[in-house]
Amino acid sequence: MRVAARGLTFDVRAGGPEGGDVVLLLHGFPQHGGEWDAVVPALHAAGLRTYAPDQRGYSPGARPTEVAGYRLPELVADAVAVLDALGVDTAHVVGHDWGAVVAWALAAGHPERVRTLTAVSVPHPAAFGYALATDRRQRARSSYMALFRRAGLAEKVLLAGRGVVLRRLLSGVGDPARVAGYAGPLRTPGALTGALNWYRAMSGRDMKAVGPVGVPTSYVWSDRDVAIGRAAAQACVRHVSGDYRFVVLSGVTHWIPDEAPGPLAEAILARVRGSAR
């Protein structure tokens, strides 16, 4: 389905019972709403209604050309506007990677719209900032961002050889068909630039503006994540004032929704139900 919001048009995957409680699923880089395909069957079976938008830069109808259009407040405003357009007052919010950053900011800034939060892979921005400042290993893990912020060069590197580097980046997803399903759309002119503009618009000011989160929250981290280390993951608890659960998936890489959809669905359902899992 397509949803019109803020003068843009978002492609949204919808599923599950029409009357079910809503789960908003926010994807990360360099994927799209299809990254939740293996997760949602369990959510639907539990009676939940899911919406997984292709976010700003990923939906062809929501691809501003200016970098400033990809600042975090704009991304959060998109999520709120999509909920408004769908007629949804409150939702259980789940985000992976960059989608987790949006989810954290949404829960902090608009708690009245968020029933529960499940953040996947990326911790609260303040926890990530703390790790960058204090842990040289996290700085090394995050060094790729310098390339991604280089307009033109990043596109050239990632798309060279029909996107071989982009596909290699996604290799942890496992299934070659799913890797191709993520990489293929980003080879469309302008698409990869839209996705990379999230990094280019990133600012310390916007990240520091994300306050503590008071809604019931689960943070799901995997111990083989090459992008987020243990220092950042363990610091997350300091920035959640509501009920908090830290879920560690052993032997799993950064691509949790693809690699471990069953355990992730269990963590989401445990949070939604408020169980003591």
C-alpha cells in the first residue's frame, strides 16, 4: 500500500488482523520494509497488525534531494505522520539499525504515540555517543561512517562492479536472494544517495536532543554485531526510565531480523505482552 504523509508518498507493507493492536516496524540501512518479512508471521499469528514503511530516501515518492531533509527530526516526523495517515493513535514501535534511532527518538519525543519500544541492534543515541567517546573499539567499529558521509565517493565505492561492495556489506543476511532484494533497489538512480543521506545529515546536536525513554522498552543486541560493541549496548540502560529489558542474542550478527527472526519475534511479543521473559 502507499501512504501519503507530509507531501510525500511512502510504500508500506501492511499485514495481520485489521482490528489488531498496531506494530510500526522501522527498517535500517541499507534495507527496506521487507527486512521484517520473516518476523511478521509470528506477530500476525498473535493477533497484531503490522505496518512496515520504506522510509524517507527508500520510498521513491519520499526522496528529497537536500541533505538537510534527512535530519533525525524529519525522520521522526515522518513516522508520526504515517501513523496519523493510518489513523493510528498509538503503536508498539520496533526499529532496527537506523530504524532503531528513529524509534528511540520517537519514544522519547512522542511517548503518547508509543505503547512499547523494541530497539534492535542500535542503542539509545546517548549510549552510542558515550561509547564513541570512551571506547576506541567502538570508534573503530564506526569508522565506516566517514566513507558514507562522503557524497559521491560512497556511491562510487558501494555501487562499483554492479554493487559488489554493497552486496558484501549485506553478506551477513545470508540468503543471496534476500541480499539481492535489498541491494537491487539501491542501484536505481538516486536511491543509494537517499539512503546515505541519513548519515550525511546526522549531527551530534540532533542525537543529544534525544532524551530518556519512559515507555516500556526492550533492547535486542547480538554479540557478533560488527557495528555496535558491548560498551554501547550495556550503556543503554542508563537512558531508559521505564521498564527495561536487555535481550542478548548469542552467535548472531548485525542482521537480526534476517538471521534470527524467531528469537526477535519472541522478544517483540514478550515486550508487547509485558511478560517477564
